[in-house]
Amino acid sequence: AGAGRIWLQPFFCHGTETALHHCLHYDWGQHYCGHDTDVGVTCSGEGSVDCLRLVNGGGPCAGRVEVKLRGQWGTVADDIWDMEDAEVVCQQLGCGSAKSAHDWTRFGRGSGPIHLVWVDCHSNESTLWECTVKGWGPYTGPHDWDVGVVCQGKSHGVSPGSLTPRATCASTKA
């Protein structure tokens, strides 16, 4: 069961809608149910986020956080990015624990789409997209809130050519 405000309930869909909020529903914030009837959806395929990487950090375990959505890399933007969020990224990448969480000033602004906005992790999630994400893109706009991390992970015996962004990707095929 969830917590917090219930935004939409019930849904009357025909199957041709391109977004859930296009289905008929009560007004936003009006509901007649409790969290005991919460539902969830797990998506896979072309529209899913299934890759994570760090870029512009000079090594595989530090950098600006980027995710791949619909085949295109984009940034993560958050004005309250914290150590719990950074911990999930570092663990997912196999880079140990988080050492620090950063805004765009450390690793620079990204370019292209912004894919995730306002991420809230509790540091026990296995992947960044298991955290609460308040905005799923792609969005266009300034990259003033792009986030980054520095992980404890060390790259002992790494050749200069291998200091490319480290990415972890999950298969979304059934």
C-alpha cells in the first residue's frame, strides 16, 4: 500500500488512450478509496528505462547520472538530490557506497532530454527507477538541476582506455 495523496480514481479506459490521465476519471485529488486498493504497473520494452550510467566524472564510478529511455540517453534532474538517491545509483553500478551527491556544478550540465525528475530513494531500492519518480520524461529545458554522484568504488589497475562511462543495463525482454 502507498502513502500520501491519492490523485486519480477510478479509471474508465477504452484502450485507445495514449496516457492514463486521458481516461475518464474523477477530478484530480478526488477519490473514494484508501491505499488498501492501490495498484501498480511494471512496464517493459521500448518505453522502459533500463540503463544507467555516470558521465563526465573521469572514471567509471563518478559523474553525472544519466538513464536510457526509449533508446536515448538523458539526464536526471532533482533539486533535492541526496545521499540516499546517490547510494542507489552507486550500488546499482557496482561501485560500492555513495561518497557524495552533487548538483550540476560538479560534473556539468547535460544536453538532450531530461528523463527523470524529482527522484526520492530510501537507499534500499535495487535500481534508480524503483525509487519514487515524480516526473518521467522526456522533457526539454535547461539542465539546471542535473545530478551526479561520487561512489566509494575504486578502479584499481584500470587502463586509461577503460575510463569510459560505466553503464548497467537490464534486459527488458520476457
